[in-house]
Amino acid sequence: MSGAKTRKMAGAILAGVIALGGVAIASPAYAAGDCGKYACFWKDTNFKTNGYTGGHIGMNYCIKEFVAFNYAGTSLHGHDNVSSHANNASFTSFVMYKDEYYGGQSKTVQPGVRDADYTNGTPTGNWNDTVDSARFSDEYNTARCKL
């Protein structure tokens, strides 16, 4: 591409960003999709941790205690510190618990379900900053994640 065309394209992109108030916005659905085929948890609403969509805790099988896991790219642990999730697994639901080692109140999250904001009353009940463990609920993972 010639220098003139490159400058023209850059100018058009800049004009578009300025028209949006100077802010480029990533859609939450795309951000939730960034965690692959797993269940992922973020510290903040809208699938972010400190403003970063990649800062999630990913779950392949189970998390017995969130305190043992840091959000990617941070030193922040997940203990009582989750405000959004995405279940990108196509095969099974997962269960999240309010206490470590799968104890306390639980909530089942179906495959493909994403919740960008625990502070608005979803999932039903007070789940914001209360999740302490989670595991996929299929037979294979349940057996694999026993205490």
C-alpha cells in the first residue's frame, strides 16, 4: 500500500475513534470468548480484571480454592473476588460455590452461559465477590476433582 493510502486509512480510523468520543470499545461477548473452551472468571464486571480482558482465571476441570489462583497478568488472587464469568465449554455445565472445596451455597452455570455483571443480581442471589471454588459437573470432571 502506498504511503498516501496508508495515511488516508489511518486518518479514517482516527476519525472513527474520535467520533466514538475517543474511546475504542471491545464488546463483552468477544472478551468472554477470549478464554477458549474453558470456564473463565474475571475480577471485575464486563469480563475484565483491572480493565484488561485477558486477566482471567481459566478453569479446565476444577478450582478447589480460588485463593490459590491469580488472574492472568496480575498478582491478584480470586478468593472472594469474582464479578463475571463465561462458560465456553460446549459439553457441560459448571458449579460455582461460595466456600472453598465445593462447600456452601452453589449455583449451576449451563454451557455457553456468560454473565458480565454479578453486581446486578445475576446470577440470582448475592454472588458478587463471593465465589471461592468451582468445578465442571460432568461425571469425568467430578471424579477428577474429588477432595
